[in-house]
Amino acid sequence: MSSAAFRVLHAIIPVQFNFMNKDYKTEFSVNVTDCLANPNLIPLNENFDKLIKGFLETPGRPVQPSYNFYISNFMRNTTSDIQFPGLDLMSVDLARGRDVGLPTYNRVRHLCGLPLADDFEDLVDLIHLKDIRKLKDLYYSVNDIDLLVGLLLEKPSDGAMVGPTTRCIIADSFYRFKAGDRFFYDVQGQPGSFTPDQLKVIKKITLGHVLCAITNIDHVQTSMFKAVDHNLFPTSKLNCDDDFRIDFNKWVESTNNSDVNCPFFQNKQL
């Protein structure tokens, strides 16, 4: 997943990161490659909070099978020589996939329940004809297509940003992360397992709670991955102080609890 399906989302990275002040106005913008090359910018002058606000307010690039100009030309640019401006992130992603031995696109789409393609034209169910023509020029066989290339070219599924094969990989991976982890947070019957009431509280926690807890931003949208212009629709956002509190009462333990009476807690103020 990390070497292919998640790489598809590089296509929506915007050209610039916006730093927004408390009035939700952009103070300044930085090209994405310049920001990555200069992390010292983040801790200065409340820039971390300003950057998070910029992330919340700035939509990603429209879905398309390409990366933006800067990460396609200036990644890890350490020289002023115009002949060597930097790396192409898509080339790096493709090389990584080959280095780790990813299966080809045709094989993976078949594993996800889609028909195995015998020739390039069989891909027309998910890939536009104009893109299939380009694939025929670049690859000797339909079985040679790099996984990332096929994933990027798939038509997005209804209501999704990615195609069926990418959705399949991500969904299957997250299912395995959970089902294969005997210490997953909602597993019951183990020492230290959360109670049903505690789980109810935990499952209400969203990315909004996290951002409100670790930053000084004051409002976040209900759906964190959908950009909402604060200046146009301020009432559609939720207030961090009012709407993102966590009820820790379910973790209050009785003083008769055996843990409290163990030697470690004796003579300690609880």
C-alpha cells in the first residue's frame, strides 16, 4: 500500500502551502518543494498553526494522473545549477515500486476482482482510450504496466478520489491492520482492554479533536478532508472549545480498585 496506493494521493498535493493568520487570511505562501527543504520555517512566529489553517482552507489539486510542476521537477533541489534542478517525485515513486518488487497493475487489479486483461484494449473498463494508446507506446505488454501508473490512470469510482483498484488496496490493507492486530484498541477480554463505555468515547474522537488538542486553531470543519472557506461559511464549522471536548469521566477509577491498592500507588497522591 505505502509504495503504490498511497502514492496516488501525491497527485492532489497543491503547488503551494498557504500560511493563514487568525483572521483566515493568507499571510504568505511557500512552494511545496521550498517548504520541504526548509523545515526550520515551521516553528517560527506561530507558523505551525498558520500552516494547519492553510491546510484546512486550501483544497487539493483536482484529481488527475500527474503530479504538480514543483514536485515533478524540484524535489530535493540542493544546487543552483539549472541543468540539475532536482528530482521528479513520480520517477522516484516508480523506481521505488520496482525496487521493492511490486506486482504489475494487471495482476493487482485481477487480485481485486477485476478481469485480467489479455491486451491493452481490455483496460478500457477503467482507463480512457487516449491513455491506453500512450500505454501501448510505452510498454511492450499489458503485463508490464507499473502498478502506480495503472492506479493513477484509473477513472475515479463514484464518490471517490481514486479508482477501484486503489480503493481495494487501501481497504484491504486497513482491514488487515485491524484484524491482524491482537492489541487493536477495541479488542476485549485482555488485561488493559477498554471498557464498552470508554470505547464509545474513543470512537467519537476525530481528526478534529487531534488538531484542536495540538494546535491553537479555533474552528475546524465537520468533515476534515473537505475544504470549507471560513470567511464565507463560518457557521458551518465547529468550535474547538465547545464541540471537541473529550469526556474522561469514563476513566475515573474507584479508590477500591485493586490497581490503586497495589504497592506502586501506595503513599502517592491520586
